[in-house]
Amino acid sequence: MKINKMPLEFIEALPILETIENAGYEAYFVGGSVRDTLLSKPIHDVDIATSAYPEEIKKIFNRTVDTGIEHGTVMILDHGTGYETTTFRTESTYTDFRRPDEVKFVRSLDEDLKRRDFTVNALALTKDGEVIDLFGGVQDMSAKVLRAVGRPEERFHEDALRMMRAVRFAAQLDFKIDPDTQKAIAENAPLLANIAVERINVEFSKLMQGTSASYGLVEMIKSGLNRFMPGLSSTDQDLAAYAELLQIAQPADDSQAWSLLSFELGLNPQDTSKFLKLWKQPNEMIQTAKSVITLMNKLRLGDVNDWDLYQTQDAITTALATVKISEISANVDNLSMRYQALPIKHKQELAINGGELVKSLHLAPGPLFGKILADLEHRVVTGGLENERAALLHAAAEIVEKEKK
């Protein structure tokens, strides 16, 4: 098979391949970039595999960085864009189901492709556009089947994360998992416990946003992978409900995906925080998800008031997008218009601040400041007070007088 019109990303990287070949070695584009080209999808990373050993690559090019030299990977910087180039290699046993005990560099492309995870990823492309397919990856792609290279149990023992990658690729590519590969995932699911949560997080986040996220999630449940994932060991029913939602629409980003998952698990804001911390999520996402869950739980019980919308603040976009793909019956457009119509969106937008209280009311800084500003903020948002300096100062003075009494 030949690609007649090479994507620009490959054309720009051709000088790398040509330089390596002119030095007497082999070089190919490999992996996901070749797969995505054949599927007419955008290319994200151009990976190059070569028969040249790392030290040989460093002699050929003037500017390189050892990004993973122990595994044969060197980044070449000679042509502006950095291109990661990896030596053909074989790998020994994997006693921790994550990393090979030993990496051996080889000169054979065949040997290198044998160690890859799935047939659709075990493709190589020459500088002339010829596709090298040793394991039926092109045929599997046409049939929309995700199949492990060789014996699937061996691939999963080499790197247990490949089981999560299987359900993730199925979700992203709209492929069905080959029955033998499916069976091996179910039989080896406990190996996922050996994998760092950060690595599982990446795959699960992508799965939830895939066009066939529902299928990927169902396969994850059927195989029992969730039993070895933080906070999901006994959530089959909730995950199945989540999968039903994902048949209709998918989250557009990580915050939406994890917020909706937390809601489907029936978590309150505090439990959401604990759950997301298990997954090593960043604090910003955790705060966003807590705000989203607070609003969604109130919406589930009925309508929300303007103060509820205001308190969502920086998370409002994520919250409304998440509500839209949830089972909550709410007029999202109306909620959005109501939020946009609020007189202020943040406390900083109040027409007065603490300095004004000192200057105009001769107040000394202290706890009363916060109480006054919080009261004014609430009254402005709920429509009980105009956000105008004179009106706010008058209201503040009234609060001071009440406090004196």
C-alpha cells in the first residue's frame, strides 16, 4: 500500500529520514502518525524509528537531546522542529508489568514492530510513502478492529497499561476490540494495579471524550478494569449509567468528563474532592468539579437561584456544558442568560472595596470588613441593592449602625 499524498507533517520531517538513510541506515515514520494518516485524522506527533543506534544518530546530526537514550530515543533539533527518533529495539521480561528489565538495540524493523501494542499501531512508512504492514494492521483498520500484535496476554504482561489503551483506542477510533484481545484483557485486568494512577488517568480521560466513549466504557466494565482503578472498584452500575449518557454526547474536556463522572457516581462536593485527589488531579480541576457538582446537585432537586449561579463563577462554562450532557432536565440556555444578566460576576466588581470603607466610613480594618462586603455582595447579586457607590456606602453605614447596637 502506498500513500500518494504525504501529510505536511511528514514532508517537513523528510530531511531527517533522508539524512539518516544517506548515512547508511534505515529510517521510517512509525506508530500513531501512520495510523492517523490512513484514517484521515490529524497527526499529533511524528515518531521516527531507525536502525541507527543513539550514538550513531548523535554523530550524524549536530543538535540532539537525549530525551530517553536508555530506551534508544534521541530528539533531533537540526531542522527547527524537534523529532524524536528511536532505535529499533527488542525488550526482555517485564517483572513489574510496566518497564522492560532490559532493552536491546537491533538493526531489524521486523523485530521492532513485533513489540508494539496493536496491529494498527505497528505500521511503518517509508520516505516514498510505502506502508510496511507486517501484522495485518491495514486490514484491521478497514474492519475497524483493534487487535493486539501477536499473543495479547504477552503484550499486556509487557505493559499492563495497554489494556487501558485498548479501551481508550476503541473509544477514540470507534473500533471494536478483537475477541481474543478482549478475553486477554479480562483475564489480566488485575495487572492494572501495578500501573501508576497518573498513567491510567491519561487513558481514562481520553476514553471519556472519545466519539465511542460509551462502547469503551462498557468494555472497561465488562473486563473488570475498573475494579483496579481508584474509587471505581464497586461502581459498575453507576459507570453503566454513565455509558448510556455517553451514547448521546461526550464531554469536551477533562473537567467536564470528571465532573460528570463524579455526578454519576452520586458524589457530593467533599467526596468529589477526595475522589479526584485519588486520581492525582490538579487543584484547579478539583475546585471546578466541586463547583459543578454543587450546582448540579441543586438543579437535580429543582431550580437554582441567582446566588447559586453566581457562586459557580469561574466554573460556570464547565457547569452548564456538563448539565447539558447529563440526565438533568434543565434549560441550559436560560441558565446561561440568567448568569450573564447578573449585575456582577465576581466580588471584585463591587463598586466599593475595603479601602473605600476605611476612607468614607472611617472604619478600622477587621472582621467587620468581610461581613459588610459579603452582605453587600449578596444583596447586589440577588437584586436587593444597586451596584452603585453611594447606595453601597449607605447600606454599609446601616450595617455599621446595627453592629453598634
